[in-house]
Amino acid sequence: MAAVPFRVGFGEDAHRLEAGLPLVLGGVPVPDAELGAVAHSDGDAVLHAVADALLSGLALGDIGQYFPDTAAEWKGMDSRVILAKALELVRGRGYAPVNVAVVVTLDKPKLGPLRAEIAASVARLLNLPPSEVGLSFKTSEGLAPRHVQTRVTVLLGSIEG
Ligand SMILES: [Zn+2]
């Protein structure tokens, strides 16, 4: 691969929501969620999309290849492990994230009060200052009330001198 200074990545993730399940976004439990994510892992749609964005920037495939949802060992797993694996693969290719932009579409609850906590959590996991994690919170305007969707772009910078 030619050493270009920057590469862009894009990721998307969605989960169906049901009552009685936890909702975790960006590694942060959402305290007043009436609905939680149906998933093989902990269903963290933010971390899944960030991990896929990291991998896509270097054409390394997607998280389903590394963590198949048929594997019993990954059942209920903490998605921070998935993100750590994606980051390790990216670093192995000589790149690190520069900044990340995250759009979360969720009708309820409003995520604004968790903005600083989610940004800090994602930043910590990516080894970035929170100022490099942009978060936009949208609703589906009632079109998909039992659904959480996340879209992420990431800029990767070469760490080779
Ligand atoms: Zn997911």
C-alpha cells in the first residue's frame, strides 16, 4: 500500500430495540432507556459503527469477519473489545484516528444530556481528546421508534515518520 498521509473511513450500524434490554452507546449505558438493543454482543451501535469506520479506511473488511455473530464466545460481549481489535489492526497498518464524526438516530430517550460522557468514552477508547469526537443526535421523526442507527466517518492519519 502506498503511504498516503490520510485515509477516510465510513461505518454504519443499526439494532432493533425491545423492552427489557440494556441500551449502551459509545460504551456508556443509557440510564433511562425504555428500549434496549437486540444483539449478539452488547449491541453498542456507536462502537460497532466506529470499529467498521476504522476498518473501512484501510479496506480491512468489517467487524462481522472478526467477530461473527454465530460464535458463542462473542455472545453478550463488551463492544469495547471489538473497537480495540479494529484499532489494533489500523495501528498495525501504520495509521491512527485523527478525528471522528458520529451521527446517532434514536427517538427516545434524548441523548443530549449524555453528550459529554459519550464523547469522553469514545475519545478514551480511540486515544483522542474529546474535542476530536463530534456527536450529532437525531431522531427518526417517529419513522423508526424501535430502532437505533449510527453512522460514522473517521479520518486516519499515517503514524509512520
Ligand atoms: Zn451492532
